[in-house]
Amino acid sequence: MVADDDPGARFSEHYTEVAPALFAWARLKVLGPLRDLADPEDLVQEVCFQAYRSFDRWDPARGAFRPWLFGVANHVVQMLLRKVARAHARLGVVQRLASQAGAVPAQATTISRRVARDEGLLLFVERVTGLPEDDRRLLVWRGLEGLRHADVAELLGVTEETAMKRWTRLRERLAGVPLVAGLLDGS
């Protein structure tokens, strides 16, 4: 347990638990033409920076860290898309991160780099990338982002019961894939 008066250590403690899911999310989110504009590892670093910068606004009484972090992550993706649309050019995420790297605790950056090199996580992402689109979206929204079944059902255009059944079947199919147990949101 870390001291409450050390926001960097508190952030790193929460981030350590969610970093593998964030990395998998970025690898699954940044596909197709978006991959030409942003590297998933750069996206993870940008999310880490933005989350740390706004960590004082996270209120554990209002919700868990995982959904809050993925809210930040989705916001970063939207910012990326807007910047690309305005600039009609490649986004220099790496240069921006380099100029702001001192603001993020070194430990959180080290966590992101370690996760990016995890072979088991890379195998998981490779396996998930081959899933049908609806299953991949379900895994991202429910498993990685931790959205409620009702929210996932609305996004998929199905009933909540159907979303729950699909999620159960998907978890069963992925049971043998490394890291699934610790990577996906619990329920």
C-alpha cells in the first residue's frame, strides 16, 4: 500500500493492474488506416500521460479505476482522430511524449514498456485480432474497458441477456489463451 500523499505512487499502483489490458486494447483499437497514424505503444504512453495528468479528478467513490482509465483512453483516441482530421498529416505522438515525459512517474512509463514486450500478451492480442468483429468489440468493451453488460448490449444492438450470453461464451472460448484470467475485467 502506498501513502495517500504520493499521487505518482498511487497512480502507478492502479496503473500496474490495468496496463496489460490497456496495451491489449490499444493493439485492438489501432487497426487499419489508424495504424498508419499512431503506434499502439505510443497511444498507451499518451493515455498514461493524460491519465496521470488528470488523476486528481478520479474519484474512487464514483467508479473503479479501470473504466475511468478507459474513458481517458477513448478520449485520447478521439483527440487523435480530430488532430489527424485537422492536420491531414501524421500525428507526432512520440515527439509530444518525449517533451512531456518528465510529468509522468518513471515507474508508470517503465510499466508500459514492460507490458509492450510481454510475449504472452502479444500472443493474446494476435489471437483476439482473429476473432469476428462483434466478438472483438465485445472483448474490448466488456473485457478490457469494463463496460456494463447493459452498455455493451446497447452498443451491439442486442438485449442485455444476449450480451451476457455472448460474453460468457467468448470467455469460455478464450479460457486457454494465456493471460486471459488476469487481463479481462472480472465479471
